[in-house]
Amino acid sequence: MLYEIEFPLDALSPDTVEAVLFELGAASITFQDGGDEPVLEPGLSEVRLWSATHVRALFEGSHDAQGGRGPRPPATPGPIDAPGPIDALGALGALAERLGAHITATARVRRVEERVWERVWLETFTSMRFGRRLWVCPTSAALPEDPAAVVVRLDPGLAFGTGTHPTTALCLQMLDAQHLEGRSVIDYGCGSGILGIAALKLGAARALAVDIDPQALTATAANAARNGVSERLEVRAPPVALAPSDLVLANILAQPLVELAPVLSGACRPGADLILSGLLKSQAHEVKAAYGAAFDIVRIVHRDEWCCIHGRRAQTPRTGS
């Protein structure tokens, strides 16, 4: 049986809370927004929490039938190093002993149904079309009826990028409109590899996928193999020398896009296309300004509060480029 304990972080140290929960045998710990406060663009290796943060910890073991918000009967804390699962009331007692008595008054305990959550996600992840012919389909889905369809097979995984997020969808839509036959592509911040793989399926000759996350590189390599493009896709972690290419894709965040402007601009040969996404509409001006000296802006497309910028590298150098 699985059960979950949730309580407000308040003034507690996140590191201390995490250490105590893991000592008690938590299988997973999640910090989440207790209200409606967006946290945008934390720095590299920065963990930025909300002013009203809630902690959720998942345990294996017995669940007390009286679980719910409010005071509970006294519980004898289980030993911190006890083998095997600890019961819910025992966990609450141990938390109160280590973190403060207020835990028993503010915590919520609930039973969690044991399910294969990857399969649950797949049940709602369906085939999607982007533009005229590009499709992203789960591996278990039937092929689209359109004989001209270009299909990328991809299932949700540990790395970002399935086409469900507006930023990825906008990039895929722009890719479908490109003439990619024989072109070289860089997918910077590749995540699942969906953009680089889609470019190869649409006719690109070769692609370089770059990401700082080892899980993203693993996912990209696996997805490339699944789609039969491994021989044309190179997977690398930065720092990496970027040879001037015909198309550069970067679906990351606005501030990194601004900081990477010299790198990504240098990776575009004259006349190359640059597709930038992962930014809000309110951030488009700042990103355009970072690239404007070297690129003509072809178009900007929007979906919800997100946008995607398509630029083209000037054929001749400009002052300041």
C-alpha cells in the first residue's frame, strides 16, 4: 500500500525536511506551489521555491483510517533506521519529533492508489499532427491514415519534449514548414530529442543534439534509435564545438537564450534559419534584441502565453553581429 503525507514547508529548511523524510523511508519527495505563484527561469543548479510551498512525501506501508487534516491521536515515532515500511501515524509522530509538533496539526495523510503511472500517462497521450504532415505518435498508436505523414514515434519519458507543451508544439509547427532536405541541424537543449529527430525525419541530412542533462542525452539516443535515425544524429554534452549549420533549434528559456546568443549565432551559417522557443510573449522583445544585429526576424508565432521566434542569419555581416 502507498500513502502520501503532505504539509506546508513554512519556515522549515527544505534540505532538513528532505533529509528527515528520506531517513523515515520516503520513496519520493515533491515540493510544490501551495498557491498560484509562478517561478520562472531559475538559474543553473538553483532550486527556487514558492513563498507558500507544500511538501509531499510518498511512503510504502499502512495508512491510518483517520488520515486527513487536523490533530491526530498521539503516535509513537518509529525508529529512524527501522527496516521496512513505517505506518502513517508513526511517520507523523517521527516528523513531529524531528521537525516540530505543528506537523501533526497541519499534515494531511491520504492513500495513493498503486498504478503504473507511466501507462496512465500513455492512456491520455495520443497522436498529434503539427503543420501539414508532421505527426508525433506513441509507439503503440496506429499510423495516421495520411500516406504523406511523417511520423516521429515517441512516448513520455524523463526528458522534456513530447509535443504537448506549447513551446514544443510551436517548434514542431515551424519545422514542418521548413525545407530541410539535405540540411544540417543543431538541436540545442534537446530534451527528449524530439526536434532534432523530427528534422531528420523531415529530410535533414544530419543533426547534433546538445543538452546539459545526462537523462536528456540518454532519452535522445533511445528515441533516435526508435525512429531509425541514430546514424545521422550525434548526441553531445556541452561544452561542444558547434560547426556552422543550416538550422539551429533552441527550445529552452528566455534568459539562457539571451546568454547563448553569441554561441547560437555563431552556429548559424549565413542564410541559416534559427528557431527559438521556451519564452513567454512578454520576453520576446528581449530575445529579439539579443539576436537582432545578426538576424532578420522572419516571423513570430504564439500559443497561449508562449511564443516562438524564427530568424534568418544575414548573408553579410552587420555591425555588432
